[in-house]
Amino acid sequence: MKLVIVGSGYVGLVTGACFAEFGYKTICVDVDDKRISNLNLGKCPFYEPGMDDLLLKHLNNTKLLSFSSSLKESMIDADIVFITVGTPSRRLEDDADLSYVWKVAEQISLNIKKYCLVVTKSTVPVGTTKEVKKIIEKKVIKENFDVVSNPEFLREGSAINDFIRPDRVVIGTENKKSENMMRELYRPLYLRETPLVSTSIETSEIIKYASNSFLATKVAFINEIADLCEAVGANVQDVSKAMGIDQRIGSKFLNAGPGYGGSCFPKDVKAFSSTAKKYNIKLSIVNAVHQSNQERINNIATKIINNTNSNATLGILGLSFKPNTDDIRDSTSIKLALLLKNNGYTIKCYDPEAMENAKKEFSSFAYCETAIDACNKTDAIIIATEWNEFRALNFETIGKFVNDKKIFDLRNIYNGNELEKIGYKYYGTGK
């Protein structure tokens, strides 16, 4: 079975490399010639644990993975073509920008010469895959193709494991032929007894948005509970632990913090709500989640401003929206840094992987080579992203080089009592 992945961004590359790991001949296609050149040299354009090794393995050893800027050449004898291009929020609007999807669908239609399965793996609003079908059938007879929805559920920082050992695989199809092809494609997962959910195309598309919106709801919920805990003197970590023991609730996504960010939750929550509006459905809870998360970072900034001197120097540890990635898209760390900068603070910062991306967009911060450097001569230290290397910092030594011993632990990775014993004023989240 020959696979073509159109779009060599995060989802496309992880998908292509993992299908190669399953033993399939896979070609990743992208219009960015420089990106393709670098990929053919084994250079991954983003940080994801394990990706460099996986790329080199299947590019150089097995020869199962290749990269090209020519969709026409890549689609020769292709059995399945995946659409993995971005679907960002439209500027000044909440709905998803599907222009890349439409363009790829048009290009695919020009290069189908034999039966081919066209799969939307990008996160797309309900109705998108059927629209892809309409675009293709203008140029291709219906016997030569089918469309399928197969949403991705990859978490940045653990994407390879998520693909190879998924909780479930969702496929939305119109007929048995396409369903059977997708079942055969994912046959390597049968030994792991991975649940394969086969449903309609519309249901498949909604599953992805509903899943992300529910997870975002858990994040927003526990953050509001954290505010209440701070007001009454309770501890949100104990609250979330006790809640999580209840199997109906579960413990994941119940860690209080500065709010959700990244490339998925913010845009998907907005797009889900926007899609519902088109059908005259009001997703009140989803709307409230978005609003709550928007307010979250302002509340965190206010807390820091109220407990520090104006014109202070702040050391911010972590710029990526989560650990184990260099992705700064909709990063709450970046948003916080900008808010504080605009309020007159001097910002020093450090991140193990995301600083190069941050430097390209935000030149007003002072970027440091180490976490220790970012803390030096500061009036407060802000732990914004829970990278492992931040969990065991020697704050006793750091305390000798700071102007004021204050720590804002936005991720609750430290025991506040221990830090206060060595002279720090500790501000946790929800406690």
C-alpha cells in the first residue's frame, strides 16, 4: 500500500513517519521547497521527542519514507492520500480557515488516475470532507475515489506514542470499500487491541471537535476552582486529586495553571462554536469555556502585578505552551510575558527548546542561556511551563543572586512550604 501525505507540518510529518514505522511506503509532500530539502537531509522543522531518530531510520535505512514538492509525481500509483494541512482560525473571525484544504483537494483531483482513497486528517468542521468530495468529483468519476474522515488525536510532546499506541482510531466512511481499506491500513494496531470506531463522516468530524472542547472544559473548570480555592484558603491540588479518583471524572486535564494554549484547543473551541452557529445551535458551555480561558491569563497577570513592584525585573521559565515541544502558538507563557512587558516590567526568559521560535516574533524580551541566568537579578521568578529541568532547581543557591525572593509557580511543581523555609515568598496556583 502506497501512502501520500499532503502537508509536512506537525501532523503530516508525524503521520508519515509513523506509517513508515508500520511498514508502508510513504511520501510526504509540501509546497515549501526549503522544508522538503531539509527533510531529505533528515532535519525536522520542529522539536518532538523521537522524531529525529524516526525520520533518519526510515529515510536512510528502510527507505520507506521520502519527501517531495511534486504532488503529481507522488500520487502515481498512490492508494491513499491524506490531507494534513493547517486549519487555523481566520483572522478576525472564529471559524476555521479551510483555504488550504480546498486548494489541496483541487490539486488532488487533477492527479487521480486510478482508484484512490482521499482522507481528511486535518481537524475540520463538520461538512468539510463532503465538500472535499464535491471538489474532486468535478474532475474525477465517482468510481475512482472515495473520501474518508480520519481525525488525528496527537499530543505535542508524545505524538509518536499517541500514533503508535492510540486510545482509539476514528474513521468516518460512506461505504464498505473505503471502510475496509482503512481497517487494513490500521491493521498493525490490531495486536494492541486498539478500538477502531467506524461511523459516518459527519460523526467522525464532530468527534474530534467534541473531544478537544471537552478537554478544554476540564482545564477551564479546574482553573476556576483554583481561583475559589485561593479565595477561601483551600488547596486545588487536593481538590483535583480527590475529583480524579472518581472514574466518572478521571484525573487527566485537572491540573490548575495559566490556561490552555497551543495549536489545537484555542482554535478548535472557537471553530466548534462557530460551526454550531451556522446550524442555529448555541454551544453555551463551549462559549463559556472560551471566555473563561480568555480571562484566565489576565487574572494571572493581575495577581503578579499586585504582588510585585512596578518596573520590576521578572524571570520567566518556559515559553512553549507545554513541555516537550518548541511550539509557542497561543502560548499562555508568551501572552503573560507580553502583558507584563506592556505594564512596564523587564522580562528575562528561558526555555529549553522554544527560544528560537520566540526570538523570531518577540524581540523585546531578554533571552537567557540557562534557567539560572533567567533568575539572576530578578524581583520575581515565574514558572510558566512545567519542563522537567525546572522541577529540581537549586533555589537556595538562586536566592543569593535575586533582588527579591518571590516565586509565582503557575504549574504547582514545587512545595511552597519548603521554599518559604529558605526565605521565599511563594505564590502557588489555587492554594
